[in-house]
Amino acid sequence: MSNEAVAIRLCPVKQFLPVRKLKLHPNNPRQISKERLEELKQSIVNKGFYQPILVWKKGGVILAGNHRY
């Protein structure tokens, strides 16, 4: 393992929204297989995730993190 410094970009939380107010982006072209979704769920349960789900405040549309949602 290298002794180089690692830069971590932090995203300050400006506001939390209830999950019930989130909406999938209608033009999201990416789909996820059931197997991959199950792997993702287990990864989140076991490890958590470090990037927030990015949401457009106006309308609660998810811009990044559709699968984690």
C-alpha cells in the first residue's frame, strides 16, 4: 500500500428529503438486473455507501443514485 495522501471530496449536505418525496428521473436509460440489484443491496447493508443520492431540489427528481434508491 502506498503512503501517498488520498484526497476525498466531501459533499456538504444542504438538506435532507424524506424518501417518500424522491422520484426516479423519467429519462434514466439505465436498467439493473435482479442479480446485480441483489448484489448492490447486500453491499449497502454490509458496507454502506459514501456518496449521497443527488436530488434536484425542485421536484425531488434523483439525478444520481437511482439504483441505490
